[in-house]
Amino acid sequence: MGFVTSDLQETQPKRLLKFFWLVLALLVLGFVHVHQGSKWYVFTTGWPDSTLGRGYSAGDVVFTSCAALTDKPVPRDVDCGVIFVPKNYFDKHAGLSGIAFARRKSENKIQKKGTVFLNPGGPGGSGVLEVLAPEKMWGQHRIPTMIGPNYDVIGFDIRGVAFTRPKTECLNEDEKALFHANTVLEQGFTVSNPLNASKDALKAELVPQYRQFLALKQVQSQICAERMGDELNHFFGASYGTILGSYLVNMFPERIGRVVIDGVATPDLWSTTLNHKWPHKWLVDAEATFERFLRDCAAAGPSRCALAQFPNQPWDHIRDRIDAYFDDLALHPLPLPSGSRPGYLTSGLARSTLYIGIEIPKLWPKWASLFGGALSGDARPLYDFAIRQAIGGYDYARTAVSCADAPESNDVDFPTPEDLAEEAVRTISEVSPRFGVSIEFSEPDGGCQFWPYRSPGRFSGPWNATLATPMLIVSNTLDPITPKANGLWVHEQMPNSSLMLIQDGPGHTAMSMDSACTFEAIHNYFAGILPRNGTVCLVDEPDTFSEEGLSDGYALDRLIKR
Ligand SMILES: *[C@@H]1O[C@H](CO)[C@@H](O)[C@H](O)[C@H]1NC(C)=O
Ligand SMILES: *[C@@H]1O[C@H](CO)[C@@H](O)[C@H](O)[C@H]1NC(C)=O
Ligand SMILES: *[C@@H]1O[C@H](CO)[C@@H](O)[C@H](O)[C@H]1NC(C)=O
Ligand SMILES: *[C@@H]1O[C@H](CO)[C@@H](O)[C@H](O)[C@H]1NC(C)=O
């Protein structure tokens, strides 16, 4: 588990599919605190081994070659390295972690205004790659371009993730594939006829699936504990993108310069409420986003949307066909003997795969092709994609972080299979019948009662810090996982220290669609011009099934592996 070059190449992080968490936080810290006496080193090759940590002290910064981290050409103005920090701020003897970073240097050396720290969330997304290899992943704009030339931009990988060491390594890829295959971790949770079934029937169907789920989570936790031991204790106790932003703002308000959070998850739920309770609040716009997908598809017609069977087909016909397909799969899982792996498509897997697509409007034409194919009898491409993403997208770093942040077993009653089913049925019947139990975080964030560690010194609020410059909060009108209501909640906690920017469009995070207006507002914010609170930005191209969308290079593979 070293920082040697070969190790890094083997463990290139997967392009994670935790889109619902791929929230964004951009932070300008008033100053970067590197304690006195810290040293800066320069290595020209390789990646220093933080687990040895010999000769380094907390606060030391080691610059090294970016070429070890990517097989793509390294941009000229980017450098890479690690900063050593204590594994445990409350225990000096616990050793050091090496936090990996990539820095894009300010073009404007004379008027440099500071440094923006970038974390793409996930949990598990690599901030290093976001700076080092900024592909056109979500929207059009490279984030560093949006921030502008007057700042250094530092992307970093939080503890346990990507190039930071130690890394979460519980099962290798082959073991993971075997362990997950044909279990609820891969197949998702199946509910029959969720639009019309009785609550008792739904609950009866879910309880056995949750029994299996908890047993698998217990195995996972035990394996991680055996193989990682105390290292699991040292994950950053504050997480992901906007959560990270909210934590920092509220823990160190005097050190924060400018902060943008986009696609907001609510930090109170994250820190004080068990994860099975989150969907009831976070899925409030999921059905409306799905409806938008269907309406755009119907309007595009069969030439651009493969789910439409004929021009001017009513959108609700398309919806009813999809519902009927899921209900049929629930009764008759589809055998798929040939192809990448023999298996069978379950309703749970098909439904959760659809949900992932709803989060990313740029992929809607491709998603319509996957599902259009399945509905007309060829489910193989959908199945092959779905099982690859179910394994590739699953990572234990996420479990390590969310469980390290979770309430302690002593403080709360963790849910039984019956409780989990009850809560799922509540979300299905009150919030989202189609996706209430079919979102990925039903899985990686659960089962924390078995997780052996909690972060030392967890922060759990309050969330009402006073800031010198208001934080910019960005929410979409149709975000299926981090609804506008979440952004407004964070804003209401600090009405005089934050501003709302609403992007009128679908998708998870504003970056999922192109909007020159949003781009400009964020660019100006970093240049010192605050947008008016409540500014509404339109998206540039509201037609999500445009010709360009079909041909654009959003290969499905990109979702699984960079
Ligand atoms: C729901 O149930 C009612 C009554 O049992 C039935 O008339 C209706 O067709 C069902 N709808 C769907 C979508 O299954
Ligand atoms: C922030 O919230 C806490 C807890 O609700 C409260 O005690 C405190 O007075 C609030 N601070 C400000 C500045 O409003
Ligand atoms: C926000 O500012 C207004 C006007 O100055 C003030 O009345 C109000 O108490 C402030 N609210 C908070 C939560 O600080
Ligand atoms: C800021 O804008 C949001 C969204 O329009 C609104 O709900 C909120 O009340 C506004 N806040 C203030 C302090 O005016």
C-alpha cells in the first residue's frame, strides 16, 4: 500500500457512479494553515510512501511527478504532491496520512487572489483527477476555467480515497465481483407494482431482501476490519462535496474566504440521522425529474429517443410501458444465459439503473437506447452495463467515510430488516413510488452498526455560522437526489451568510447541464461580484434529446472507468 508508481497504476480510481453524491464544493480558505517549521520537498519521480512517513512531519508538503497519476498528458501549469497530516489530531503517535493534491497554478502571478480547494464528492470522487485530467464529464466547462485565472486551484483526495494514503482496500476487484454477484448489493431491491401494491405486500417483499442486505454488510465490515485494522479509524470525519463545504464553513468560519456548494446534501441529516431516513427528504423531486425525462423523450420522438415508439406518442404511454416492464420483471426475472456473464435481470437492478440515468441529462439519449432496447426484447446491453456499474461503482471508501460519520451504536437504535422495509415503504408511498428503494445509497451507506470505527471528534452542528463573504449555494429545480429544498435548508440556517442561485433545469448538480448564466455567476463570484440572492439561471439547451446529445462523446464506459 505504498506510494510507488506501479501501485498507483494498478489502483487508478474507478470513475465512480455515485452521481447522487457527486456534489461539488469549491472553497477558498482565507489562508492555508501549514504549521511553522513544515518543510517543502520536491521529488521528480514516483510518489513518496506516506505509510513509512520517515523523515516527514505533519504539515510537510512533498511535490512529485503528476505523470505517476495519469496516463494522459499532464497540463503544463499543474503540479502534484502530498501534504502530510496527522492520522488523528487527538493522538500525535498515530502517525501520518498523505493527502494527495493536484494544483493548477494561477495564470495571474501578480494579482493572485488565493487558492480554491475543489472536491467533487462521491464519496470517492478524486479531486486530483478533476484538476489533472478535467474531462468534459458533467457539463461543458472545466471547473478551473470557471473559477478563473486569479486563483490556484487545488483538487484533493480525502482520506481513504484515490491517491491519498492509506487507501481503503478491503476486497480486491475479483473478490468484490464474486462477493456482490447475484446478491441485493448487485441486484438492488425489487418491489412488485409499487404504484398500486398494499403497504403490507411491499413490506413482506422487502423484509427478506433486507435480511440478506444486513448479513452482507456485516461480512463487509468484518473483512474491512480484519484487513485494514486501525487504518479505518482515520477517515476524515466530514464528507462529501457540499457536506464537506458545510462542515468546514461551520467548523472554521473565520478561515473561509469564498465557498460554492452545488447539489446540496443536508449536513444535519448526514451527521445525526441514519441513512435509511435520507431518501424520504432527498427524493422529493425524483418523480418530477423522471417525468421531465419522459416528456423530453416523447417530444423528441423515435428518431432521437429510442423509448418513443412513434411520433407524438403521449409521454405517459412511455411511462406506463416502463412501469409494466418493471412489474413484469418483478414477477419474472429475465434469464440471460449468454454474454459477459450468465445471469438474470431483476426489477430492482433495472429500476436503480434507470435512476442513475435520470441524474444525468446529458446521458438521456443513451439511457433511452439502453431501456428502449430492453423493452423491445434485447436486455443484454442493459444487463451488462448494469452489473459492471453495480460492481465498479461500489467502493468501500464510501462506506468507510459515511460510517465513520454516522451516529454511534450506543446513541441510536440501528434499524432491523423490518424497520428498513417500513421506511422504504414510507418513501415509496409518500415520496417516490418508482425510486423510493432504488437508489444506490440504499446500499453503501447502510449497515453502519457493524462498522467498527467512528471518526474521533465528529462534528454535528450547529450549521448557522457567520461568514465574512456569503457562501454561494447552487440548486437545480429538478435534481432527483439533492433537491432545491436541501439548498434552501442550508440557506435558511445562515440567511445572512449565504446566497441562493437556482438553475432552472433537470439533473444532479448544476454542472450536469450547460448554463452560461450559472457559469458566469460562479465566475463572477470568485472575481468578487456577488450574485443577487434568488437569481434564477436558465440552461443553454433545454432540449435534452438534441442531435448533439446523441452523438456526444458521453460513452457509457466513461461512467464506469476512466
Ligand atoms: C391499481 O389497482 C386498481 C384496483 O385494484 C386497478 O383498477 C388498477 O388498474 C391498478 N393500476 C395499476 C397501475 O396497476
Ligand atoms: C446557532 O445555532 C445554535 C444552536 O441552535 C444556537 O445556540 C446559536 O445561538 C446560533 N448562533 C447564531 C449566530 O445564530
Ligand atoms: C440577518 O440580518 C437581518 C438584518 O440585518 C437581521 O435582522 C437578522 O437578525 C439577521 N439574521 C440572522 C440569523 O443573523
Ligand atoms: C434568498 O433566495 C431564496 C430563493 O429564492 C429565498 O427562498 C430566500 O428567502 C432568500 N433569502 C433572503 C434572506 O432573502
